[in-house]
Amino acid sequence: MLKNFTNKILIIFIIFSLNSAYAQTPEEFIKEVTSKASSILKQNIEKNQKSQQLISLAKDSVDINGIGMYTLGKYKKIISEEQLREYTVLFNQYFLKSFSSRLSEYSDPKINVISQKYLNEKYTIVSSILVADDKRPEIKIDWRVYTKNPKNPLIRDLIIEGLSLARTQREEFNSVINGADGEVEVLFQTLRNFNKN
Amino acid sequence: MKKFVFILITYLALITNCFADTDGNIEMSKKTNGETKDCFEGLNRGVFAFNQALDQIIIEPVAKGYRLLPSAFRKGTSNALNNISLVVTIPNNVLQGDIGLAGKNSARFVVNSTIGILGIFDPASKIGLNDYEKEDWGQTLATWGVGEGCYLVLPVLGPSTLRDASASLINYSGGNAWYNITVDEDTRYFSDFDYYASRGLTGVDFRAKNIESFNNLEQNSIDFYASVKSLYLQDRKKRILNSDEIIDTMDDSDWEEIETN
């Protein structure tokens, strides 16, 4: 009886210890992601290989579906389930393509993670600095980290010098839809074209 | 006098927020949900395309050439241009009620113009007069509660709003000491060329610092015009609020309803 009880306590202790070991603060999470991204970009390999590795990193660390929903703005409430499913697929392809293309331009970025600011149980903003080089000045980058599941934090936005990429993306998408008198299909076609090229 | 009347009329129009829409109807501003109305979108897109062509043919190549110059030279140029901009920032600090900052920026101007040799060097930052943020007449009007009006794209100068574009006219009516001593007054030391060269260099310096970012944004945009518009308006909001805090400049409620795990 006592042995059983001791075993149960031991198992609970091990599970608790394991959970603690894997639960990262948002700041640690961003440090890990930026360090991985930097290692990928530093490698002397083909651009295509770099892109594949960056895509894999993005799939693990970015809430692509969440960003997709945010980006759709008011239209997410008025499109059909089927359209939403199609949009999710198209947005994932679009996001990963543009993400890897944007990042692969940097050869050896040095990002110093500075601090984190807790907003609420769902969000923490992590602040960092992209160190200046010969071509560009120092850039302040804030990361909106979605922490609803603290054991699996995910990036939802990059705020560069106070400018939100997710918001820019949303306004861009909404501009395409508004320009087509609210026809979401036009956005889908634009995304298909982008993903194909 | 004509200039003054024009500016006055523009301000009155801004304050009452009445503008002619693209279809010619006068109506109240359609500013909704914190979004800036793009009343002249067709015209704006045309001017934007013109600016892009101009950028491709002239500005980007010049910016690329400028970047080949030694970084110490570029840094000195950037410092001197920042120093000149203080003559507009300081009166705007005062008009925004930020007297302490006006004093700090005045001290910065004196130190850098003298010890820093016409602003080429920045000794002021080394003695605690750092974190300089430019202020302009549009920002002052915004802090006074004047609405931004519709979004505008100006030929050569790029994105703006009706408020900011009309406020910039103050620079040519006595509100910019650098303009006054170069273009407006016939002084022995400066000429019109100095003013226009400084304006041109400011543009080239900015473009040179953002070559990759601009190209990257353009390549990955499905509507480049909308991306630039969004970035410009976000940047203006940040500058008007004088805040680096994300929670001050962004509406978090949009994110709250997005649930994925």
C-alpha cells in the first residue's frame, strides 16, 4: 500500500518536473526561435534548402492559422465554412512562401532579446533588437507571443519599429477584397497566383 | 497673404472634417473603426505608380550609389540632416506643450551645431541629450485634436494625409527656420540650393537605409499600395502618440477573438 502510494507520488513528481522543464517563458521561446533562425541563415547552403528549414521552423513556432484568421478581418465572419477551409490552405502556403523569402535575404542576423511584457494570459510582448550592420541601422522588433497554452507558445505578430506586420497584412488583404466589392474569391485568386509564382 | 488664406481655409476644412468625396459630393468624413478613409484611391494609386517608376529610375539607383560612400560620411550626413530638422521639431515641442523636451532639443541643437560642427557629429547624445524624435506641424495639429482627413499620396514626396500635407505648408510660410534662411531670405551664407539639397539628401538617406526592406516588402505584397499605406499610417500614429508601447498604439481587441489552441 505504502509502496503504491510512494510510486504514485514519484510519478506525479516526474511528470511535474518534465512539464516544468518544457515550459518556457515567452522570452526564452523567442531566444530559442531567433537562435535557430540565425543558425539556419548562417549556413552555407542553397537558398532553397534554407527556405525549407525556415518553413519547418515557422510551422513549429508561428500560429499561422491564427494570423490567417486575424488577417481576414471582418470577412472571416461572413464567408462560408468551405471558403474558410480553402482560405486556410491558401494562407498557409502564402505565409510560408513570403516568410521564407523575407527571412532568407538576411545572411547572419544578430538579434538580442531584451525583455518581455505580460499583457494578459493570452499574450506577452517580447522585445528584441536586430543589431545594426553596414547596410541598415539597428531595428527594434517586438514579438506578440500567444500563450494560451503556455507549454506551446506561438508567435502571432512581428512588430518592427512599432509597425505590425499582421496588421499590415490584414489591411492589404482587406484592400484587395474591398477593391473587388467584397468578393473574397478575388483574394483567393490573388493568393493562388502568388503561391504559383 | 495668399498662402496664409489658403492654409487657413485648409485648416478650417480639416477641423470641420468636411471633404469632397471622389464622386464630388461633400460629405462628412467616413472615418470608421479607426481606419483612415482613402477618398482619392484612384488618383492615389496613379500617383503611387508614378512614384514607384521614379524610385526605380532615379531614387533607388542614387540610394544604392550613396550607400557605397564610407559609412562615416553617411553617418555624418544623417546627423547633420537630423540637426537641421530640430528647427522644426523645437517649435512643435512647444506647441504640443512639451516645454521640457523643447529645452532638451534646443540644448541638443546648440551643442551639435557648435561642438558637433554643424551637426555632422553628435556629441549631444554622449552627454544625455539622446533619444531624439522628430516632430512636425501635422503631429502638432493631431495632438490638438485635428482629424487626419483622407489618405493622400503626393508626387515625389509619397504618402501623407490631408492634415499632414496641408500642415507641411507652414514650413513655407515662416514655420521652418532652415527654409527661411535658405530660400525665403537672401543671406550671404546659404542659398536655395542648400535647402533643396538637404531635402533631397533626406530622401536618399532614408531610401538607402531601407533598400532591402522596401524591395522585400514589394516582392511579398499582393497589394503593395495597401501595404505602404498601412505602414505609413501606423508610423504616423506611433509618432503622434510618442510611444513605443505596443499596447498604446494597437487595438488588442482584434486579437482577442482569435482562438486556435
